[in-house]
Amino acid sequence: MKPELVKLHHARSSKDFPELRLEENEFVELAIQRSKLGIILIWGTAIFSYIILGIVAAIVAFGLPGNITIDLSGFAKSYIYLIILILSGIIFIAALVTSKVYRANRLYVTNKRIIYHQANSLFSKSVAVIELLSIEDVSFSQENIADHIFHLGTIRMSTVSEENDYIFKYVNTPRDELDTITHLVHLEKERTKRLRSTESDTVIPAQLIDTTPLT
């Protein structure tokens, strides 16, 4: 790639991804996020919980179907309504926090490395930087029926020097993304191989160096 084009890509990536500290001439090739289905499930569960709480509130206020009333004092009803209100707030906050943490997990693939932003909670976050040269294998797996139904899966990256794999879950089936990552890893290894070959060719053999002391 021409130097002018590399600088253009670098400037654009720096603008589009200010959360990344990109090196010189580094630009983002892929930005992989978790599937939006997870957000739908989180808020779908919250809405279902609200429906249950609404049904409970309606039963307390109007009784069961068939004109079956529930004999509760005004204080007891007020107490139940207060509990329902508190639970509603807890459900909303839980859904908001869970969706925020879910979206905070991202995988960035640049022309030089992979940057994995991992979040397990609001206060538990980490960033793993993996050099493309150190990646040994990249794979995608679907582990259960739900993964196959919703076309979800897990990206797994193993490195040469480390025993632990880097795992990125709840991703839409990334056929093209896997090909791109594999291609970038191959290019980086080939580039490094050429550089090392060039450096070895430019080393002056010892027998050609004049070691005669000056007189």
C-alpha cells in the first residue's frame, strides 16, 4: 500500500476510533462487535419482567379474573406497590448496565495487531493487545443449538507463546472477518520474513572485514 494511502487510513481510523491509541501508520481493518441480538434479549427480558409486575399490580388492584377479589388492607396494597416500584427501578438499572457492559466488549483488528477490549462489569475492564505476528491460529465455533439457530458463535485466537486463548463470544457468523484476520496475519508474517531476510543479506561477512591494525 502506498505511503500516502496508509497515512490517509491512519488519519481516518484515528478520527473514527478515538478510544484507540494507534501507532504511526497503523489503521483499523475491522471493528467487530457482539451481536445486537444480545441487546434485544436483555431488554426483552426486562419488558417481560415489567409485564409480570404489571399483572401483579392489576391483581392487587382489581382482584383475579372471575370477580375473585383479594382482601388486602390499604397499607398492604401500598406496601406491594412500593415493592413493585422498587423492582421496576432495579430491572431498568440492571438492563441498562448489562447492555452497556455487553456493548463494551469489542475486537479491533488493525494492520499491525489485534486490540481486544473486554468488560465483565462496569468496574472490571481489560485491554489485550496481540501482535499479528504472534497469532498461531484463528477459529470460529458454534457450541450449542441456539448458536446455530441465531447464527452466533465464538472467535478463538491462540498465540505462539501463551497458553491461554483469547475468546470473543456472541459474534454473528464472521466468515469474511475470519478470512480477513487470517490474511492479515499471513501478510505480517511474510513481511517480517522478508525484513529478516533482507537484514541477513546486508550483514558484511566477517572474512571481508579488514582487521589489519593501523600503523
